[in-house]
Amino acid sequence: MKIINKSNNKLPSYGTLNSAGLDLRANLEESITLRPLQRELVSTGLYIQLPKDTVGLVCPRSGLAIKEGLTVLNAPGIVDEDFTGEIKVILINLSDKNIVINNGDRIAQLVITNYQQSTLELTDKLSSTNRGEGGFGHTGLN
């Protein structure tokens, strides 16, 4: 994957040998403070060219979500294969306290995966399945 790094942060990296997501860091001239329920579009300074038939998924970092209440608002954010603009992350503070984000903080993770476009076929009836139209909670709680 080709990448341009216009930030002063190191390139994204995987936290462990088998991690699925590359850590994305905030690219800020000065720290920002997110008040409870406030959202902010945060720059990363990164521009990528994805391999053919892949998509980038901007996902929350689980530690930030559980410990701080900070998450990606449109999770997962979609980076289409043909998008070459700057990757930015929509963060939201779901906690009851202010959260400060500094330059270089790991704010999200980028998962690169394959995708498939589908051809739509208009029909009046769908094939039968075991589940059918059973929706949210239809199989019970346990």
C-alpha cells in the first residue's frame, strides 16, 4: 500500500504481530479538548492508495472506548479504494468528562480488507431461509 505522511508522526504500525488494524495517530498543531458528547474531525496527515479490491475501515481503539469513552462516531469509517485524500477520523466523547487529544495520540485503527461490489437484481420474492424475517433479539437473550 502506498502512503504519504504529511504529519510529524511515525508511519502507522500494527501493535502486535497478529494485529488486524494499523494504529492511526492524531496530527494536530495544538491539543484539542472534547467535551462530553462533543464530536470532532481529527486529521492524521496520512494519504494512502489502497490495493485493488480493498477498503480501509477506520475503527475505534477498544482501550480508548472502554477506558475513556472515546470512539469513532461513524464506526467503521469507510476509506474507498479510489479515495486518495487525507484520512480523517470522526471522534466522539461518550464519557461524562473532558478528553484531551494531543498530537501523536493513537486515536483509531485502520483495517484493510477485501470487498466485493454486488449487482442488484430486482425481485418480488426472496428465497426462504431458516431465519426468515427474524430480526433483533428473535433468538432470545441466552
